[in-house]
Amino acid sequence: QVQLVESGGGLVKPGGSLRLSCAASGFTFSDSYMTWIRQAPGKGLEWVSYISSSGTTINYADSVKGRFTISRDNAKNSLYLQMNSLRADDTAVYYCARVGTTEGGAFDIWGQGTMVTVSS
Amino acid sequence: NFMLTQPHSVSGSPGKTVTISCTRSSGSIASNYVQWYQQRPGSAPTTVIYEVNQRPSGVPDRFSGSIDSSSNSASLTISGLKTEDEADYYCQSYDSSNPVVFGGGTKLTVL
């Protein structure tokens, strides 16, 4: 069935690094724009980054620019988020989502999320 | 950058109708599509409205969306409230400089 499954979250010290993965199945991943969205505990949704289907177009929120890198491997149906120089305010559940094919680009498939905790 | 402002919380009784607003701080609300996402406790968000007023398959027609240019806002209306509608709701839009902007979210309580 159509699904996204994130992995790679965990506890990391401030200044450390973590790599999140998102495995896609049930749809043509290589045709899909993908995005990462995060949610700090008890807070709202915050967009992090998106990547085009070919990987040639990438954009980041100002809060993560220069520290996070989004990438994808269409052969493996996988999306990644390399997170460096992590800070306490990066603590959140990280969701990967597909950007739908409608003109408005709604996020039509979401993963269950993976928790990242940045703490000493 | 623009912001989308939502009320922190709304409430309604089963069977009644509630409306959640989403006000755009700058730029026209009508210039870019608005989406609405529902997030039940402990779950990932799901889309309930896309492109202002379109419902994904499986979303009941009790959910509807609209925009009001005079107040520069979008609205999500839920009629015939059910206890299962209790959730957080987020609006989302964009423009040429801001790829994705979320509202702060509204907690819907069904009394």
C-alpha cells in the first residue's frame, strides 16, 4: 500500500549529527516532489525542506539552511535528511511527506514521523 | 514573509457547525491555494481540504473550505460535528518567496 516510513531518529548531543531516512512504497517515488516537516513537542507544524523529483531543485527553511541537507535516491525509493550542528530547538518529530500532484501542491501522503531529541 | 494566523482553539457540540479561520498577514489570500490538515492526537497530519475547497477522497462532505478576500482569510467549516473530528487543524499556503507556510494550528474540541 501507499506509505512512507521514517527512521533514524534518536537522542543526540548539541552540535552532533543525525541522518534521517524515509522509505517510500506504493507510488512512483521518482515522479514525486518530497518534503520534510517537523513538529516540536506541543507545537505546530514547521516546514523544513523540499526536493524535486529529480533532486535538482531544493529549498530549505531559514532555520535549517546551512546545517541540514536533503537528498534522495530514486533507485532505492528513499528520501534523506542529513542534520548537522544540531541544536536544542531542532528537537521535534520529523515527518516526510509527498507533495501531491494537485496544482496547490498539498502534502497528500505523510509518514508516521521519527523523533529527534537534541540534549546533553 | 507572510504569516497565517489561526485561533488557538474552537469548540462545538456534536451535530453543530464550527468554522476555523486562517488570516494571511500580507499578500492576497486568493493568490495562492490554501490547504487544511487534520492531526488527531498521536497521529500524523492528513489532508482534509486542498486547493481552498477540494476534498480528498474519503473525506466526508461535512468538511468544506472557502476564502474571503475582504478579510484576507480562508476558512474551514465542519458541519454535523462528530467526536471523531476532535483534532488540531492547520492551514497551509505559499507564495513565490515562501514555499510552505503553516498556520499555528487550531485545537478543535467537541464538547
